[in-house]
Amino acid sequence: MSLTDEQRALRDAVRALLARQQRRPPARDRGTCAHGHDQSGYDQGGYDQSLWQRLCGEIGVAGLAVPECYGGAGAGPVETHIAAEELGRDLTPSPMIGSAVLAAQALLASGDSAACRRLLPPIADGTAIAALAWTGSDGHWDPGEVACHAATAATPGDWVLNGAAHHVLDGAAADVLLVAARMPDGVGLFDVDPRHSGVTRSAVTTMDGTRELAIVELKDVPGRRIGERAALARVRDLACIALSAEQVGAAQRALELTVAYTQIRVQFGRPIGGFQALQHRMADLHVLVESARSLSYAAATAAAEGAPDLGLRAAAAKVYCSEAALRVAGEMIQMHGAIGITWEHEAHRYLKRAHGAAQILGQPSEHVARIAAALIDRH
């Protein structure tokens, strides 16, 4: 895909800012001193808050797809894709997918302008982190299946929510908590006070130390309804596209690091990158990454244009980019040899990111089933 001058400037700005920022280990890799105090410099939530504030304040990454009337940049899915790809390259721990995409798009899809005016500006400028509590322990992320349920309260118009949502991105430290809950007549979206006594948020241990997930339990928690219906299908599609951008960025950087290593690692008196067998493998990986990028950008463009087959394109991007990231990360470990499985080298982080990202928003096999069912229905 050919980027415009403005889009290239956005890409270069994000990449330059990340390059200037001092790298820190992912939250799960952080060390502690003899007294047990965190030495990584990370804030609550597992990401570098100062970096996130710079990304939002200087570039506006959290508000790229948020309309200007709600404090955003008024751009769209392609610009979000560009930023997410750069964050993926560096494995940057950030609330981009959970807050700026899932939660923000759930608000926009609700059609509730009053709720958007109230909640979106701080999300767009990065001063507030939002989380969307949706799926159960199975992690299906099905628009028709939600983990929580809502019942009418004694006061007309009020709601009470109960349930336990799993795999909630940035749920442990979120300032804004949105909950998709089952109502008598469908699935609705609710705004819940995350500090209410009936809300319990528990961070969970994840394979990918750069991604914060939590279990959010609700017990008789009052909720404010947002809009008429929760348009979760579109929200999932947009999140899958942004996630696929992260996967493409990570795969591209993993390949670059691997190619660079094969040029300096000497075996049998010559750099291993000179062996034809490895050259063929790296060439195949290059084709894989470029085709994944093309598919991911095609899905982002379809979202920007309101294409009717957005669901199929998003599902295809999720499947193909998941497989591409997994394969490139696996080959990265193989071609680095023994050093690739050491804790000090970053190869294992790319492998963990690839495995973790493949499970979020539904496993690839579930999206393959979506595509197959849609194709069968067409015929």
C-alpha cells in the first residue's frame, strides 16, 4: 500500500519517538531489588506511562480514529494501523489496543453522543485509560456471547451488573470501565465505576509480558447504559485489524534482526547468511511478512471505506498475520541458535508476543470458521 505524505510523517514520528525513548524490559521481565521493589520504571498497568503520554501528547496516537468533536484527530483505521505497526515493531507495552481501539470504538459504535463527549476526550489525549470487559474465560470474543449480565434496578432507568469478564486488556489499572452485558432484549454497553466496592480487578500472569490482561468481577454494581445496543461485531473487526498491524510490525522487526544476525554470525569460516539454505528461508519470510502487511492494510482500508465485507477482511487479517508472526518468531529463534533461547536476548520476547497476540480477540481457528461459514452462506 502506498502511504500519503501525512501518513509517512506519522509513521516516521512514531518510530523516531520510540527510538529516542530509553528501552525498558517488559513488565513481566522486570527485576526487583533486594527489598522486592520494582526496578523497571514501569507505572501501574505494566506500561511506561511517560512514553504513552508523549505518544499521545506529541503525536496523538490514542485519538487518531476519534472524531475531532470528541477531542481526537479525526483520522481513521489506516492511521491507527500505522501507529500500531510501529508499536508492534518495538514490542512497546501500551494501552493502544485495549483503550484507544477496543474501548474508544465501542463508545463510537454506540451512537451515544453524550457518553462520547463525556468519556472520549480523556481517552483520546491519553490522560485516561479505558478497558472493555466483554468475554468469558473461553476467550471467544463472540458479539453474541458476553460474560456479564444486567438487570433493571429498583429505580427506573438504572441497571445492576453481575458477572466475571476475562482477558480484559488493561483492566487492572483502567480509569474508565466499559462492560458489555446481557440484557433481557440483547447485549448492551454500560459505563461502570471501576472504583466501586463491587468491582474486583485482578491482573493475570501472561506469556507475553508486554500485554496486560485482567479478570474483572462485578457484584451488584450499578451501571449507566450507553446507547441502545453494543455494536460488538464492528468493534471486534477494528480491534483485529489494529492487532494485525502490531503483528506485522513485530514480524518485520524480528526478520530484520534475524537478517542482521546472520550477517555477523560466522560458521565454517563465513557468515551464516551466505549459506543458500538460510537465504531461501529468509526470502520466504520476507514474502510472508509483505503479504501479511498487504492483507492487513487492505482490511484497514476496507474499514475506512465502510466496505460491506469488513468482517471477512478483518478475520482474514487476524488469521494470516497471527500465522505470519508465529512463523517469523519461530524462525528467529532457530536462526539465532543458542543465543536465541537466552533470557538476555530479545528473540524470546517476539516469540511470546506472537503466541499471546494469536489468542487475543479469538483464536485463528475461530476466525477461519467465521470465514468458512460466510463463504458457505454465499453459495
